[in-house]
Amino acid sequence: MAKGIYKKTFMAPLGKDNPVFVQILGICSTLAVTNRLDNTLVMSLGVIFTLALSSFTISIMRSWIPSRIRMMVETMVIATFVIIVDITLKAFYPEMWKSLGPYVGLIITNCIVMGRIEAFALQNKPSLSLVDGIASGIGYAYVLLIIAFVRELMGTGTLFGFTILGDWWTSWAIMIMPPGGFFMLAIFIWIAKEAFMKEATS
């Protein structure tokens, strides 16, 4: 029974309860970082780290957090892990840190993080909250990575900065602009919805 709960908790954010294309959370990142795969990968890892450990920490503390200051405590916990991510990037990957600019700090305001803490971590035990945090982070990450793959490839003809399509390819400038992020997210949501509808009716 316990294994079933953990499996269900892990699988839900990857599919039918995905935070991006089902719950429509965290879409600001779609515009901010998905024009390049390397930026998207680093941001995704930062969100997974922050979301998993924030959910775990809040779940441990939930019995001692007064309801009137609940959201302030949650924000402080989230900010602590975001600062760790920011300091680590600045120390070991300064070029990436400069490239991402303020977007790492904006993980604090990412509604996926606060949403999963409020909806799940405050009602469940720490180990299950950790699993939910990791799964929700992965669900967020793979959507953004797919979008970033298409945007960078079509927008510049490169992947991770390496030329893939060559001189024959005419880059689609719109794909590396914010409208390209909206366009790709809309297509992804449409495809995902169609797939789940077919699965439900089959």
C-alpha cells in the first residue's frame, strides 16, 4: 500500500496533474529561459532542488507553524534554498549566473513551489512531500526542456550552443523572442490535452 502511494504521488505530476500543462503554473519561466537549452536545464535543476527541499522542510515544520504567519515562513524557507542555488551558481558557474541574471532569484515567486507546499506539503508527511516535490520539479523541467529544444533549434539552429542545422537553415527569430515561448507552450498544452482525452476515452 505504501509503495502504491509513493508511486501515485510521483507519477501524477508527470502526467495528468502536470504543474505546467495541466495546472498552468510557472509559465513565466517559459518566456524567461526557454530560448536556450543550457539556461533551461540549470533553471530546472534549481527549481527541482528548491521545490523538493522546501516541501520536505515545510512538511517537517507544519505542526509548529502558526497559521497567521504560514506564508511568511514558507517564503523564508523557499528563499533559503534559492539563495543556496544562487550562491552555488555564482561561485562555480559565474557565466551561467550572469546569463540567467535575476531569474534564479525569481524561483522564490514561482507559483509551482508555493502551490505544492500549500496543496501537498502542509497535509502530508515529509518523505511523501519530498517525492511530490521532486516529481513536480521533474514535471516542470521536462516541459520546459522540450520547449527550449524546439525554440533554440528553430531560433538559432543550435543546441547547447553547438551548431546543428548549419548555414542552410534560416533562423526563425520569433522563436527566441517571448511570443515564441507563448506559441510553443500553447502547442504543447494542446498536444497534451488531446493525448489525455484520447487516453480517457480509450
